Amino acid sequence: MGISLGKLEKIDDLRSVWSNEATDFTVWLSEDENLSLLGDTLGLDIEFIGREEAAGAFSIDILAEEAGTGRKIIIENQLEATNHDHLGKIITYASVKNAETIVWIVKKARDEHRQAIEWLNEKTDENIGFYLLEIELWKIGDSKIAPKFSIIVAPNDWVKVNKNQNLNDNPLNQFRLEYWEAFRRFAENHSKLISSSRMKPRPQNWYDISVGTSKCYISLNISIQKKALRAAIYFSKKNKEEFLRFQSYKNEIEGCFNDKLEWSTKKDSIIQLRKEANIENRDDWESQFQWFCESCSKLKMIIDKYKE
């Protein structure tokens, strides 16, 4: 007897589910589980800030931020084909809010607007990223209707990094990228926290990890020159009060660590661990990766225990 399979059926009329962009689709998308679905598609940890946020005389559909880093995210929705009006809006909103990630969700992406988003990604630096996505609805038989995001245009991280930090011309950047790529592979089998992070390895000294709160994040750092590793809890300037609250438990927190903790408020507020290590010694990488994983686990435990 053959296997009986269902047939995917596309629902063309998006407004049969969301009759109004603002009161239906935007409200639906702003819910945690649906922002998580969008985040899974984009490879971002998205934290909701607000709907219909003011941007001059206009209103942003959804203002959000990347968990841990606090990088602002603009999300503009359109249950129809792309148009010039919305293209202008996303650029205006990004400039007003100083956003670094701009997401345009539409029913249909016209070729001229796809080319415009590609052009913006090519002409802006590696800190700015424009995404163009199509939203679709599907079902199988009498099943519930399911949404599907499809990326039409995404920032090409490799192009942007190469433009300002050419890997071929800069062996140091190539080395950093190889280090973090190797670390990521190691962490996949040794740290659930790190492996669940959407942070991609990049040719830089640090690797950031979100920890389920917008008030702080964990940052791992390598110093080739100083031959040192660092694992730290970072609090931005706006969250200094949270750092001071952690500091009020300093004796208790330090009692959880064999290594000495360093507390600093020079710029951002930091609680950090250090370890001497020869980053250039590839034979020692596994030991370094293990220290990073263990340090992350301890720092996350502290965050979970003392965060508000």
C-alpha cells in the first residue's frame, strides 16, 4: 500500500487572514512567537519594543532590537506588492531611529524594488543591513493555515566585510574568522547556550551571545597581541543601574568562581574573566574553546540568578 501524502495549498489572499495591515498583521507579527518565527528566518534574536512608533510625522509598524546588542530593528509591513512610498518610508525610519537592521515584509517584491534593496546593501557599510521578504500562507488539506517568510534580498555579510576588511589582503582578519568558525563548530557539541545563538562568526576580536534579556549580554574576546582570552557580561550605558545592582551582590557572585572577576565601568559596565592563552597556537584552540564554553555557562548562571 502506498504512502498517502497531503498536498500543499497556497492561500493567495493574505487579507482573508489579515484584513488590515496595522490592526491585524502588525499586531500578529508583534507577538513573541511570530517575531521568533521571523527571527529564525533572518538569523536574528528579535526583541519587541513597540508598534506604531513615532518617526517624525510618520509611524513605524514595528520597532524592535537585537537581543543582547541592542541594535535597532525597523520592520515595515505591506500586504501588497512593493511600492516607492514604502521604500522611502524604510529609509526615513532607519535614519530617524538610527536603525542598523531594516526589514521590509511584502506580499510581492517587484524587480525594481528588489534591485533598490540590493543597491542599498552594496552602498552601505557592514553595520547596516536591508532585508526584503515575502510573506506567504500555506495549508495541507484541512490543517491550520501556516505563515512562511521567504527572503528575497538579504545583506551580503561577506561582500560588506570584504569591502572594508578584505580577508585576502588581511591575513589577521582571515585568522580571526577561522578561529571563531572553529569555535562555533566546537560549541555546537559543548554548549547549548552558544549553539542556540544566531551570532555568525566574523573576522573580529569578539563574539557576542544573547542571554534572554535586553539589559546585558555575554561577549567573548581574543587578544592575539596580549595573548589573552576574555569572557564578560556587558551592560550598556543605559543599563548601568542593572550593573550596580549586580555589584551589590559582588561577594556572593565572586564566590561562584575560582578565577578572579574584574569589575569595570570605564565605558560600558563589565564583569569579566581573563585567561592567558596563545591564540596563534592552533593546537591549544580546543582548550581555549572549552574555557569559553565553561565561562559562558558560569556567567549565564549568574545572570539568571541575579537579573530582575
